[in-house]
Amino acid sequence: MELSEQEIAEFRSAIEAALLASAEPLSISDIKRMFNEDVHSTLVKEMLGQIAEDWSSRSGELVEVASGWRIQVRASFQSRLDKLEPHRSPKYSRAVLETLAIIAYKQPVTRGDIEDVRGVAVSPNILRTLEARGWIDQVGIRETPGRPALFGTTETFLDDLGLKALGELPPLDDLGELLEDGPDMSEQMTLDVERSGAVVVDSVVVHEAVGPQTIN
């Protein structure tokens, strides 16, 4: 599809408007549905690249996460914004954080797998908490006696950490050592807190990940 310079500018502006209006990241497919024309994915990606360049010197930025693209406030401004609207996040216990770490790095895992690593029983409430937050989901069944459920992380988990794929998680050499270290494990699990704005750790308690604030 051949576009004039004016049409390209309007095309780019429409995509930017959609990104600003959406509360959730937009995939390439989402963006293509905005247009009646047969828009090629390559053109959409080109426009996203131009938008990212346009925002490179602003207080916001265009980023790609697991479920698509979003425009968000740069992490360097988040602490000032928090003063305007203080956010009191619910707190998660160390057990919840440890369970999330095991699932993230060892998935897919069963409840029994998690208990083997932690050395203690895993309360069903812990898994329900993580499922309610949208960070984990049942991804299958292990074909062994009892057919236990297999759990894995979700796109929401990656979105909240500002990641595109699980491969971007920091390397983890020995999960057992990290579980013993407590706060050190939290640092690994939360990546670069100042950069992602995802999870704030206070000793052995992790606060809810709210993610970088989107611009709407």
C-alpha cells in the first residue's frame, strides 16, 4: 500500500492516539484493526519506530512488552508523580515472592515441585493470590499419578516487569541459594527496580507491581 507523506503522518498520529488512549499494551494486530486498508505489519512497525524516536526526548517513552506496545512515563519521574497520588500497595509475603520466583525460573512446575524447592508445604492461598494478580496461570497437566496442575507465568507478569520475554529475566545460577538469602533473591526477581518501576522490596516483603504509569 503506497501512502503519501500526509497519509503517513495521519497514520502515525492515529497509532500514537491509540497508544495514548489505551489502558493496555497494543499488539501489532490490535493496531492493524484500526484501519480498513490492508496495512502491512512492516509499516506498523516502521511507524512505531518513528513514534519511539519522537518520544525519545520527552517525559514519556514508547516501550515494547510481552503483550504489545505502550507509552509510559519514564521511571525517573515516577517518584515525583507518586507524591501527587500516593499509592498504598497491598503487601505480599516472602512465601508468595519465593513461589513466584520458582515458577518464573523453573516453569512449568507443579505445586509439588515448588514444595520440593522451598522445603515446606505451599498453601493453596499463595497460588490463588498469584493467579488473582494475573502473574501465573495453569498451563497444563503433568501426566503422572494424580495429574497435578502445571503452573507458569503470564504476559501480565512480563508486562508488569517491563519485559518482552522470559529470556530477559536475569540469570539465576542457584535458586536454592537465593531462597536462603531472602532479600538477595528479591533483588534478582525484581530486576532493576529503578528502571522498571515494577516491584519494590522492603526486607522480605514485596509490594504489588503496578508497573510504570501509562500516559492516558
